[in-house]
Amino acid sequence: MRAMGVDEAFIGRLVETFYGRVLAHADLGPVFDARLSGRWPEHMEKMKSFWSAVAFRSGAYGGKPVQAHTGVADLTPDLFPKWLALFAATLDDIAPSPEAKAWFMATAERIAKSLTLSLFYNPALDDPAKKAG
Ligand code: HEM
């Protein structure tokens, strides 16, 4: 992480910048704000400890991401590519190195995929009988 230029200060900057842009985003902003209204400072602290736990294996985050997203009103699968695009644009602007951007993107994409599967996966859609030739 250090070799990529990633430290706690960068994680703080990333979280602040990214969620600032999330809030200003036409589709993402309302979904986040409806759930987090009045609790933004707490969310920001949580996200900093989350990223720092993943990046530095610090164990600072002990939450349950899947549960946290269940019941978020209007959270639809199409929002995930938008989240990832905004995260990529943020990293383009502030990541300390291309390696840092690549690491944060790969990690976010993996988690986004796993959240999408946990929240939306429907085995019926994989039914071979329903797949056209
Ligand atoms: C469109 C996509 C997403 C939306 C709308 C969304 C929305 C939210 C909201 C509203 C919360 C706050 C839940 C609460 O405290 O009541 C939350 C928490 C969280 N999100 Fe997301 N999220 C998205 C994608 C992601 C992705 C891709 C990641 C991983 C990189 C992620 C990681 C987390 C984590 C770690 C928490 C804190 C969980 C806890 O309470 O411990 N989210 N998200």
C-alpha cells in the first residue's frame, strides 16, 4: 500500500471526495440520502474504517455490508455500475498512482459483484428451461 502511495490520509480524502460526489449524483444521491439523512458523519467514519480495514488488514471494521444494504429503498442493480463509474472517476482525479486506482477498483468491483449477487440473485433466472436456444 505504501509503495502505491496509499495511507490513512488518502483513505480519508477518498471517502470524503467520493461521498461528496455521491450526494451530488442525480441517481445515487437520493438513494443514499434517504437512508443516511442525519447519519452522514457516522457513515463517513464507517466507510473510512471499512477501506482502511481492507487496505491495511487492520480489523478496524467489524460491520456486515450485506445486511447494511438490505432494505435500502430504491437500491436497484443498475445503480451499481453508476456507483463504480463514479468511484473510477474519483480515483482518476485523486489516486496517488495508477496502481492505487487499479487496486481500489478491483476491490470495489469484487464487493459490488458480491453485493449484487447477495441482494438480487434469483435462481429462477438461471433456469435452463427458460433460456432461449
Ligand atoms: C449503488 C450502490 C450502492 C448503494 C446505493 C449503497 C448504499 C449504502 C447505504 C445507504 C449504506 C448505509 C446503510 C445504513 O447505515 O443504514 C451503505 C453502507 C455501506 N456500504 Fe454501500 N452502497 C452501494 C454500493 C457499495 C459498494 C460497491 C461497496 C463496497 C465497496 C459498499 C460498501 C458499504 C459499506 C462497507 C457500508 C457500511 C456497512 C455497515 O453498516 O457496516 N457499498 N451503502
